[in-house]
Amino acid sequence: MKRVSKRKPCPICGRADWCGIADDESLAICMRVQSSRPSKNGGYVHILRQDEYHCRPRRITLRMTRPVEARNAADLAEQVEHWRQVAEHGGWLVHLSEQLGVSVEALRRFGVGFNPRESCWTWPLQDAGGRIVGVNRRFLDGAKRVMPGTHAGLYVPDDLILTPRGPRAPPLLLVEGGSDAAAGHDMGFPTVGRFACTGQQDILADLVRAVRPGIVVIIADADAPGRSGAERLARRLRPLVRPLKIVEPPAGHKDLRAWRQAGATDGDLIRLISETPARPLRMEVKRA
């Protein structure tokens, strides 16, 4: 084993001290992130290249490199949790918090992790029942790509609990993207993000039926695709909830996160929502 250094930090926690890497880089012993393999001398063993470490035959190596489609939901959830621990103990959430202008706590609520092997942050995507169905990867250069073999879904915080219907019920914010969802959470609102401005309408409809919010507010990005996607989502959700509103950040701010970074408060958002009329329910009557 060789000790980690600033030039070659631990591939599990990202730190430059205490941990070790095998000479052939087939495994690492991390002193911070737990695994199912405790080391006799302290820390935890993490397999980096399982085929080399176990000296498996070639046919097993081929099996180990199967695409992600072969993984089931439990495997995906376990991997997401591992990346979450890496981000938590390796300081990666602080770095992303500073980059996006959202709080570390909001990133925790949305289960954000870090994959050291691909050098990317991981944002879990859920279905309406809370099952992880996909992972969106955000790389160090800002590029975003969905993990192969997984599917688009919703960014849902782990504390999404709405009070009963009534005049004091908080609005459920529906936004585009994980960073906007984190910004809405920082402003004190239950917030769910969708992967893209034109998708996940059926999943959101199922979520609205499940949580039964008193009011739904769709926050559209200030561009043509964002407005169009918000209108289509409103038509899909309008029969399910009353009232429903679409709002857009003031001129000069492309989305909720940018508006908040410019100094918007929860009071500013509440004022914008209260000044926006609810969408009427249009009943279509088919003639015989």
C-alpha cells in the first residue's frame, strides 16, 4: 500500500491524508468512508477494480463490465448512498455549494453525492413513489449527463412533508433542475425539480395526487422552452389541484436560483405568487 498525497488524493473521500491505495490501484483503504469490508489496521476497504483484486477469470471480467441496465433498484440506491457518503466526508458538498450558490444542507436534502472515479457530482432522480430511477451527473467543468442505463425523474428532497390544505398551507414549488430545487428549499418552500422543462408530467401528476398540496406554483425559466414547458405542465396538473399558478422570476433573472443569488428573499417570492392570478379550470365538452 502507498499513502495518498495532494498529487494523488484518496479516490473515495478525496482527502490527501490518512488513506492508502494499493500499488496496482485495485483497491483503496479509506479512513473516513465506511464500506462492508473493514480493514484490520483501521479504515475500510473499497474495491476499485474488482476483476484484478480477486484475480477473476476473463469471463467474470466481462460480466463485471455489463451496462448499468443490469442493476436493480436496490443496487442503484446503494450506489447513490455510497456517493452521498463520499461527498459528505470528502468536502465535495462545500465545493458544489460555493459553485451553485445554494446551501450544503439543501444539497444534503436532495441526496447529492460525489463519484470520485468519474470526478462528478451525482444527483439522484426519483419516481413519484420515492424510488431512485436515475442519476444525473454534474462534472467539474459544469457538463451534465445522465448515468447510462438509468432514467430521468424528479429531484425530491428527503423532507418533502406538506401541511394539510388550508389558508396557511405552503405552496409546492415545481421548478426545472436540481439546483433550482435546492434554491427553492433554501428559500423555505417545499420544492420538487423535474429533469427537463418538457418531461416528467405523468410522474409529477402522481406526486401531486400523493402529497395533496394546497397550492401548486410552477416556476418557469425565463426563456421560450421554459415558458412552453410550464404551460404544458399546468394543463396536465390543473384538474388535480386548485389553485395552480405559473410565475416567472423578474426580468433579468433566468431562473429561481439566479434570482435568489441576486438577493431575492422568501418574502419576494411570496409577494410574486400572491400577485399572480390562479389558472382557471377549463372544462372541455365533447359534442355527440
